[in-house]
Amino acid sequence: MRGGGRSIPDFFGATPAPANVGQVNSGGYELELKFNKRFRELYLWSSFALTHAKNEIKFADDPVLFPDYQKKQGFPPIGQIKTQLNTGFYNNWDEVYASVPTETNDLAMLPPGYYDLLDFNADGVINSFDAVPYGYSEVPQNSFNSSLGFEYKNFSVMAQLYGVTNASRVVPLMNFAANTNVVFDHVRDYWSKENQNATSFCPDGRRGGERILGGIIIYMMPLISVLKQLNWLIFLTEMKIDGLKIRE
């Protein structure tokens, strides 16, 4: 553990030395299936591999008085994503004035059309202590790999499919970044007075993206469904024909 991550009081006056502190339980399994068949000059083959791995932090050097949701211990897995939550949008000025102030960037909440962030610990201010565990870690729990191909005389083709599930990806698409007139497609359904059930905030120059107070508040993509969220990468890795030459 790095010194800055250790539970040392501020009056220590310096960054403590790194230490091997903590306990993690890890487990999982692997499965691999293969198939090969030859029909004279035609050769068919395929393989499928599945890896499942999980871990849980059994002990971490967390501050004793931290609430459970702010601790690393007991929240699997390592690298668990934490984020602030929103309860909707500020739809009018009354909701803006009645909202909980943020520790920094409070003016970015003005005017109506931005997220109404949840003061999770009810301390009267929105800050990093309101970030809660959300989704999964960025390290996938499940990995899939499948490959298949055939060979016929001097011609061969192979394709590989790869995918993961139970992982969360943070997508910080920044609108109007570096004074550019760039707005991403995900804000097409933006908030307006006539569209208060939108899926995105109302973009302007002060609301560049989804980051605030160092926390990610929306547009996180949990990869939890093989059919809906799985991204397959298909590669044609080998194709050769005897006697064929390609010239530039």
C-alpha cells in the first residue's frame, strides 16, 4: 500500500512509508473446450475458454471511524468503482436554491438543468465522502475467448472472438473541452424546460462533462450482460493462398 493510502492522522506531518498492509481472498476457475476434425484435405478446429475470477478485501488499513461504504474492507472487488449519485435534475430555480451546496464547483450547478446530487451522508455538503460503491471494478470478473477456423489445401482462415462481463467502464466524454465546439451524441436527449425527463444534463460552457469533485456521477457502463453489453473483437488473423501475390 502506498504511503498516501494508509490510515495515518494528518498531524503525523509527513507521508508515511509504503507498507504491505491488508488481506485479500481471491478465487475462480477456468474452463477450456477444444474440437478438431479432419476430412481428407479439409481440417476444422475450434476452441472456447472461460475464466471467472473474483476477489474480496478481507482487511484494509481503513480509518476506524469511516462508515462502511467509505471503506475498502468488505467491498469486493479490488478497485471497486465509487461514484456520487444523482436524484434527477434541478428543474427550476426553487430546486436550485433548496439544493445541497457542493464543496467545489458549486457555480457549475447554475442555472437549472444540472444533476441534483445526493448528499449520501447528510452532512450538508456534496463532496467526495458522498461517493458510494457502484457497479463493478474495471477489472472484469468473467473473460470469454472463442476461436474457430479451417484449412483447405494452402488456404486457411481463422477468427477469434473475445469478450468480458461484470466490469464497469467510466466514459468521461467531455463536451466543449479546451474551448472547442464539440458536443457528444450522448447529450442529444438533454434537459430543457420542455424535456425534464431527459437522460443528460443541459450542456453549456461551464458543464464540460460528467466529472465533478473528482467523482464520476453518470455515464458509467456496467458490462453485466453477455448479450446486451458484450463487445466482441473479431480478428481475421490468417489468410493465405498459395501462388497469390499482392502488389502495391
